[in-house]
Amino acid sequence: MTRIGVLALQGDFAEHVSVLRRLGSEAQEVRRPEELTGLDGLIIPGGESTTISRLMAEYDLAEPVRRLAQDSFPVWGTCAGMIILARRTSDLEWPTLAALDIAVRRNAFGRQVDSFETDLPVPSLGDAPFPAVFIRAPTVEEVGDGVEVLAALEDGRVVAVRQGNALATAFHPELTDDDRFHRYFLELVRAQQAEAGRDARN
């Protein structure tokens, strides 16, 4: 069974935990560095990026999570989590984890009242569009080498990316009944587990 951590300092971590458990994975809420031990992957949820970054520093989580994320450990950031994983971001007073070679614009769509939902084509998930929920969401303004664009809006703004085992979505898959993005992340985790097993045998 895969054991996935969900950073549980602020934001909608409980929704991620619910989806993971429904899919048969063990879900561990992470609030302290020692709770990172034994995990197969980590989700950084949506919420308020400044608050999450500040609390990560206060709880001594920023550096251990940064080391994991930069060492091919499977990590997925949703909304605020995308901002925290980015190499560069606008108007964030705290350092990011720099796990994804992207530049992100915070609150790219405006205030909470400007939140919206749209059917988003995501070829990696199959033919059916994904019901993407955007709440004070960021967008990706620059994409570095080695970053795969998974989804973009009709106007071309990039809203989902992957680089190696790092995944980021500007929207909130955990707030829908569609669990394909969680399944996609779990596939990344299992592939990493299989690779680690091969390395251990060689």
C-alpha cells in the first residue's frame, strides 16, 4: 500500500486525505518533520500560500520538504501548493521549494469572487475533460526545460505541469468527484517505488 503524506498546516488537506483513502492509499497528515519518515509521496494542498510557507518555516518543515522535492521524491502541489513548489513566484515573501522550474503568478484570476469551474482538456488523463475548480488560483507564466505542460486554458494560460516526479495544478482536484488526478499522482508514486526497488536489487 502506498503511504502518502498531506501537508496539514492550513488549507483543504482533509479533502485530499479523503480521496486518497477512498482510493485505497494510506494518508498521513504531516505537521512535523518526523511525520515525513516512511512516506512514498507528499501533497501540498491549496490554501493561503503565505500562511503555509510561514508555518512550514515555523514547524521546521521547509528544509526537509525542499530536500525531498529536489531529490526526485514524488510531490504534488495544488493551487497554493503549486506556488510553493515553483522556482519563482510573484509577491511571496517566503522562499519557495524550487522543485519545479516554473515561474508562477499568484491570484492570477483575481479575488475569491472571481473563482470559477471549467471543463479542462488534460490528455494525460484521457479523452474526457477534467472539471477544474479555480479558487484565487495561480497560473504558470514561464516553463523551464524539462517541464511538461499537462493542461492549459483556452487562452493559453498554463495551469498544470509535471517535471519528473513533481506535479502541480493551479486548480483543486480534491474538490470534485473526479479522482483521475489523484490516480495519476499515485501512478507516479508507484513508478518511483518500482524504480527504487530495481536500484536496490542491482
